[in-house]
Amino acid sequence: MKTIAVSGCLGFIGRYVTDKLLARGDMVYGIDAMTQVAEPRLLDIWAPYLDSQQFKFVVRDINDLGTFPDIQAIINLAAETHVDNSITDNSRFVRSNVLGVQHLLEMCRAMRQYEIPTFVQISTDEVYGSIGTGETTEGSPLAPSSPYAASKAAADLLVQGWGHTYGVPWRIIRPSNCYGAGQYPEKLIPKAVRMLMQERMIPIHEGGKAQRYWLNVEDCAEAILTVLDHGTNNQIYNIGGNQEASVQEVASAVVRAYHGPEADPSRYLDFGYTRLGLDTRYHVNDAKLRSLGWEPKGNLMQDIPVLVQQERAILRW
């Protein structure tokens, strides 16, 4: 049994990580600011763990936390994540993704040396920037293109700096493009379903040609736990996906899952949108993670019809 703090525990990836930690018997200290992307109904689902004291929850912005209880590790999933939002209001991203991480690191540094927890920073493949061909490894240079990616890259460097200077043990994890049940509806798959439900066109940036490496959120959570359990301190781990596909291919698959295999996706996709600084392709090499025994079980094109049925069952705002 471990005692783990999870910041952003009510967020998309955070809920899956917390679920898995609780299910296997770990003690979880959950932290969430309960912004618009949080799922407060999870607290009802986790009520038995709250009652048994296996799960303790605090409503707090990570910038406002005071002290940690006795924990072995903190998994930092608290972050502003949506690229479009970072372009329109980057100050929130700097506050949460940079200053928030600095505050958490200082909290760890303030603890007695034998009590300092391992700092597990959940980063993103976007810190590497766009690549035309091939793969990025953990040693590839950082070349972020958006304020979001830049804020995450800055946080990664802070984590490494606090490790070198103050001895805070760390592990950095860089997932690929996550998808799955319960994702906030500003993301591609749930957003596309919502548009179809409202009989509106699906907005697509730059012709939908951008390529992403798609990672099922269940696989992402398993990868995070794999690094927590079997990873090495002061190391970086990429998480690859199960399929590389363009935004247009994914949106087209959503249309066919919604309207039937004979549907013409071009009738439902609106390509008249641009995004500043759009990266054309991400693809990470995750051999280092796979050497720890992890491999993805999801299948993007098989998962999409299931997600479409789940999303169309209720209009999520």
C-alpha cells in the first residue's frame, strides 16, 4: 500500500488514476480546484473510500496549498490543458502550469529530507513541438509551439531544476493525445458528437491534416501507475498511443459512428477554421516505458463507436 497525493483528481486523466489507485488499495490524498472541467459527481462514486478514510479530498488550487500530509509521491495532474484556451488567455496557463508546479515543488522542498515525496509530473508530448517524420525520444530537444506547450515545458524544467538543486526526486511523464469516456467536451471526439447532436457542422482546423498519436485514457492511467511503481527517479518517460491518425480521420470516424457507415463526412465537417501555431504532427517513442512492461490495449477506431454512443446518450455542456 502506498500513500499518494493526486492533484487534479477530478479531471479527465486524474479520475482514472485515482480510480486505479483506490481500487488496488492505495491511500489517496485528492486535490482539485473544482474548475469547470472537474467532475464533482465522482465524489459520490468515491463516497465509500471517503467513509473508510482511504480517500481524503480537499478543494484547493495548487497555488494555495499549505502543506502535504505524510505521502510517498505526488502525481501532479492539475493543469490548464486546452491549446485554444492558451492562445486566448495564456495567463491562466502560466499561473497553473508553471507557478502551480513551482509552489508544489517548494512544498516538497520544505519537508524534512526523509519525508520528501517523489514528484511525478504529468507533462505532454506537445513539449517536443511538431515533427515531420520519425519519432521524438525522451532526449529530444524541447520546442513548444503554443503557450500551453511552453507552460508544460517550463514546468518540466522546473522539476528537473528542483531535483538537481534541492534533491527533490522526480519522474516526468509525457503522454500522447488522450481520448476516452468522460473527456471534457471541448476536446475533439466529445465536441464532434455534441455538434452532430445539435445538427451543427464540426469545426476543423487547417483542413484536419494535423496528425496525432491517440492514447486511450485507460492506457494512460496504467502507464502512470507503471512509472510510479517501476520507474526510476530523475527520469523522463514518453507514453505512445495505439494509432496515429489525422484530425480529419478521427472526425470522419465520429460522423460514421453517429450517422452510419455510409455517411459522407464532408457534409458534416467545416474546414474553415485556423489555429495559431498549429503543430502538424506528434509521435513519441515509448520504448523506455514499454521496457517496464506497459503496452497500450486501446484501439482508436474500435473505441470511437463506443464513445459516440456514450456521448449521444446525454448532451454534456
